[in-house]
Amino acid sequence: MNTLSRTLSVFALVAALALPACGGPTVYALVGTPRSIGTDGTVEVDAHENGNYMVEIELRHLPPPARLGDGLTTYVVWFIRDGVAPTLAGALDYDDAERTGTMVATTPYSQFRVRVTAEENRDVTSPSDVVVAEQLVEE
């Protein structure tokens, strides 16, 4: 084995061993509920140095909100923790033509439930019972 090959082998080994230590986002499956059985997607959670977590949500196969009930116009994401009122994370950016929704938010919490609900508007103060997807996050 020549010097170049040996050097490259050592470099590859060091890189492979260092990769798991780099961390990176955790990806959770976000599955539709019986109200929206075909919906699926992901919740990606990435810890930041400041102690907060960036949460990226992507959903596919979302029906138009109006199909789920009269007056429903948008999808809203909630972060729910035991013993605490639900936190409004924001509204999904919903693409009616593609039937997809995305959103990015931050939270200081490492354990919470992501819940996506259909709502009459994006300024609601509590989640409706029209839940289309839900997932527990535990970092």
C-alpha cells in the first residue's frame, strides 16, 4: 500500500468515525389521522446552540381544508405539551394544486406533540377537533 493510499484510507476512516458525532436533525414520520388518512409527511427537528429547536414540517396528500368541514380554510400547526395550553406554531403554507403544506418554526422544548388541524382562520387561539396529522417529538 503506497503512502497516498494509506493517507486516503486513514482520512476516510477518520471522516466515517466523525460523522455520527456531528449530530444533525432528527426526522420523524408525520402520519395522517382518520380525518385525513392519506396524509403523510415529516417533522424534522434540529437542535441549535442557543438551546432552541428548529422544527420543519412537510406534509403531502392534504385535502383542501374546506373538504373537511364547512368554513375551514387553512391548516394550523400546534406544539402540545402535557399540562400546558397548546402553543400556536403557525399556519402551514398550503399549496392547493400540489396538496402539500410546509412550515418552519422554533421552540425551546425538546419534547412535545406536533398536531396539525384544519381551522376557519390562521388566528385561532385553540386547536379545533379536526386533526389531520400528529406526531410525538422526543429529542
